[in-house]
Amino acid sequence: MHLLGSAAELLSDPQLDQSERPELRDAAKRAVQQMDRLIGDLLDTVRLQAGQLSLQIRDVKATRLLTQAEATFRQVAAEKEIQFEVSSLAEELILRADEDRATQVLGNLLGNAFKFTPAGGRVTLAASRTAEGAEFRVSDTGPGLTQEQIGQLFQRYWQGRPGDRRGVGLGLTIARGIVETHGGRVWVDSTPGKGSTFCFTLPLAPSPATVKQTSATADAH
């Protein structure tokens, strides 16, 4: 709010040099975007606490989520000089999920990975079929986490870097809430000095053969 107010005040000054206006406008836009994210996170937290987070479930291709994530973070990777790898699927996976919410989870995990991975590091995104459904993995070569940190990781308002002003420590809490509302789970494997891998599962859509078999069994009864 302070940044936005200061930018607005300076932009209203008729004596402000024209060359300085674009930079101030960009700063104001960034402040609005950050406020929008914070408000969205707070609203999502309230919905999760009240058990009122609604999902728009439909069939979603896993490749679509991976492609969108790659497009969103490719520029971030280039700017931060971090290698970004998105693995190809061995088979197409059809999820039963809310596409926007699943994208939000990937965005939160990838955002953290890029935030804590230094220049010259690597972030990878992969997905595969498991007994639980579709498993997504976001790995980084950042500083890693201690067992104590892992124990606090998904708590509301917890931050890996005390005083970090880029968020309020809700991203991972919201990610877990979204995944669990889908019936999946989220976890992390990490070793200090060797990076972290965040994983989560989402349900798969029934295969045509399964649907046909279920229908035939119901008809027989």
C-alpha cells in the first residue's frame, strides 16, 4: 500500500520528469499484483478453514498443466539464470480435477523452487502414474530443508526466511488444502545442501474400460 500510494503521489506531480513515469507506473502495477495475490491467499485460507473451498471438477490432461507451467515460468528461469526442465510424460494422464486450482498448486510450488534456487541451479517438473493417481514432482537444487523445517512447512504464516516480504507464508498451506480437497496428498523430500522435491497427487479419471465394466456390473444387478 505504501509503495502504491507513493507512486500515485509522484505521478500526480506535474513537475515529474516524463522519463521517470514509466518506471513508477510499473512499480504501481507490481504493487497491485502483489496485493491481489495476498488478498487471494487470505480468502483461500478462510475458505479452507471453513471447509468451503469449491472445486470445478472436470477431465484435465496432465500435459496441459505441464505445458502451461513451463510457459509461465520459462521467462522467470531465464531471468534468474536457472535451468528449467519439464519432463515428458510416458503416457497421457487424464485427471479429475479443477484445472485452475491444480495450476495454482503448481504455481505455488514452482514459485518457491525458483525463489530459493540460486543462479546456476536447476528446477525440474515431472509427472507420472502411481497407485494413488497422478503424481507431480517439483525438484530444485536450492539450500534444502531440515527435518524441523519440514515439520513446520505447511503451517499457516510459516516462512523459510524470516522477514521475507514477498508473501505471508500461506502458499504451501493453500496448496495442501487444494490437494487434500481433491482427495490427494502433498509431501516433501529434502536434505540440507542438496535441494528439495515437493510432490502431490491428484485423482485420475476412470479409464473407458473401467467405466464400461462398472456399468455392466450395475446392469447385471
